[in-house]
Amino acid sequence: MTTPRSDEDRPPAAAHDEQRRWAPAAAGYRLVAWVFLRALALIYLAAFASLAVQIRALAGAGGIFPLEEQLTAAAGEHGLMAFLAYPSLFWLAAGDWALLAVAWGGCVLAVLLLFGRWQRGLLILLYLFYLSLYHAGQMFTNFQWDFLLLETGFLAIFLPGGSRVVVWLFRWVLFKLRFLSGASKLISADPTWSGLTALNYYFETQPLPHTGSWYAHQLPEWLLRTGTAGTLFVELIVPFFMFLPRPWRLFAAWATILWQALIIATSNHNFINLLTIVLCLFLFDDRALRRVLPRRLADRLTAVSPLPARARQAVAVATLAAALVVLPAGAAAAAEMFARRPLPVMGAAYRAVEPWRIANRYHIFPTIETQRISVQIDASLDGEHWVPLDFRYAPDDPFERPPFIVPHQPRVDWMLWFVPMGPVFLDWLTRFGNRILAGDPRVTALLAKPPFGGRPPRMLRLRVYRYRFTTPAQRAETGAWWTREDLGPFYPLPVLERKPPTARDDPG
């Protein structure tokens, strides 16, 4: 007796023969693949454009971590194997023009991918371009969303004409992202998660709040606690539904999408929430997408001739080889997170591919700050009169509306949030301050406006403030979004000074 095919594998009659000829490719996911690649192209476009306007300040010749300095250090440490430890196209050229060419070139490649031509070649280049910028950005690009884009972008190379294996690999990435983010909250033993009070603080203390954050912070405590419990449920329980039959997967998809939409409505987290939503496409199938796509478009896309049999077999073999690398490496990374220590045997698999970021562990907000402590940087020409540096997005002026900037990721503004947390962040801050004192236009361009009309300051001082959202009554009375309390000098680095001063610096 023949076992009936599942609903998700039963294509419309008109495409039935074509789908069979398309085997072993991922029948039932051709529309999913088409939509996913175009959505990925838009996310790549946003990520590259965001870096293009910052990369010279981060890694240019006069930037915070100059690229030439990085390459010299990598070559000195690793010798002939430096490319494996620091895989980057910038070994070929490392000037400011090269940084801009790769960043803006990535935008061009993303637009080409959007139109669906030369897909696999474009996906390879997009991955290599972003990997190069990831390494060039150092700690400014060492974030979960950068890892996720690289891991997703790598798997996308195997998607055109790919086998069902690649669909499962995308589900594995989504599972890791969601479940490990939830597990990290339990592993951290943070009392705000165990006590269901995380959202009482999160909207106010996250790195870059926007206007929706202020409104969310005013919600009643019972609703904030419910939201905290819901977050743990969506991250710890729902991910296991991703590997269950179709109705459970659809529930997992919609629950995840809903939570990502709520995060976007209350937080500035660049493109990571959008990319998470796009990954949810692999929890659906073509039958689901046919309900929302125009019928003629869906019929045309499923009628497109697949790759020749030999090419499909080559893609299937390459996908299997990739799976044999990313699955054990990803599992090893997760095991180390649970063990909370390096695992010499298992961890070797993860560390071997870590520079390529094709298998990662994820831990989104494992702990929540309970108060917002911020460092303000003031500039002076004479040491007596001080003007605060005006950052574009980081909260500083209490009367300035917190802006909505998704999917942009302002790297320096984001990193300012970490400064009060420990001395590990003093190196970049000192470098940044010295570039401001030198008046480097690459770095001062990150500010809303440079102090003193672009004239280099002689001194910088750092002071610490405690910020709190205003209440609705305070906002109605004063128009302010924040209240702040001056806590005094930032003692690890209270003052930076450019020495020796020159006559040009004298305000007189």
C-alpha cells in the first residue's frame, strides 16, 4: 500500500510533473526560496548601506581601528595562515577606497540579487563582502546580527536549486537563534528574567530606545510581567515546534513573527528582527505562500525550469558537505554555552570555522540592566567652557525624541551603551576620543554636528549620568522624554587632552 504524501509535499496538479522532474530539489519550497532570496537581498542592502556610511570612521586610515593596523597584527600573529584566521578580501587592498568599494559594492550586489539574476554567484560575493567588513569593523561589528547575517548568507548560497537539506539547515539556524537566546536567560540566572520583571526595565535601559520604547515603558506592571513570561515561552518552548508537523510549524512561525513585530515596535535593533522574520519563511511552504502571492506569479515561478540534473546533484552534495560542517560546529558552540567553559574536543570544531561565522551561538539580552547609566563626552577649547558631543542616536538631550532607525545600525552610538560596564571598552573609547581631538572628519561625521564648527577641541571630559524615562505627567508638563541625574566624572577615563596645544587651538 502506498503511503500518501503529506499536504506540504502535494503540489498543485498543473505543477505536479514539473515538481517531480525537479527532484531531488526542495519540492514544495520553490516559492519560499524565491521570496526568501529577495527579502535577504533587501536585508543585505540595508546592512551594507548602514556600514557604508560608517566604515571609514571605524576602520579607515584615520578611523578608530585602522584596517592596515589590523592586517599587520594578523600577519604578525599568524604568518602565512593569516588569511584563515582573518579571512578578508582586504588582503588584496586595504585603503579607504577599498572599504567604500566593498560596502557600496555590496549594495549593488544586493540590488542585482533582488532582480534574481546570477543568484549563486551574487550570494557568494555578498557573503565574502560582508565577512570582510565584519572583520574590518572589529568590536563594532562583533554582534549577534552580524553573525546571523553571515550564517544565513552562507546557507543561502546552497538555496538556488538546492535539496530539502538546506530547508532543514535554515530551520536549524532559526531554532538556535530562538532557543539559545532563551536558554542564555536561564543560564545567566539574571533575577529580572527569573522574577519576570525584565520588561519593567528593558524598554528604558536598552542601548537605543525609540519613541515606542517610552510608550511601552508606561504599560501596567501586570502586562509587562506577562510580556516577560511570553518572551520566555516564545524563546524556550516554541522553537521545538519548528521540527514538528506542519500545523505546529505554522504556529511557531506566527508566534515568532508576532514577537519580532512587537520588538520592532518597541526597540531599535537594526535588521536582526527583520532577518528573523524572513527565516520564518522556512516554517511555511509553497501551499501557504500561494494564499498570499498573486496566482499568475506563483504559477510562473513554479513553472520555471530547474537546474540540470547534474548541477542539482552537485548542489546537493555541496549542501550535504556544508551540513557536515555547520551542524557539529553549531552544536559544539551551543554545548560550550551550556557548559559555560571551553570544551577542548567539541569546541575545536566551532573554533575551526569561527572566523568564517558559518556556525554561531546566540544569546540575545541574557541579562537586563536595571538602570540606564550613560557616559556623556564634553569638548572644550580652553578647559573652562564645555560643549557636549551631539550623537545622532544615543540618548543625550532629555528633550530630544528618541528616533526610530530600524534597520540602520549606528555602531559607535550602540557601543557607547557598553562603556560603563567595564574597562574592556576603554580602548575603543580612548581611540575614538583621540580621533575627535585630532578633528578627523571621518570620525566627526558620526556626530549630528561636530563641536566648534569642526575645529578640533583641545580637551574632552567624560561624565556619568543616570537616565530615566519621564512619566506621562512629567512629559505633559515639561515636554521631556528623559530625566537625568549627574553622577560625576567617569573616573576610569575622566579627561582626554590633545598635547601639546598649538596656537591654532587657542580660542583667543
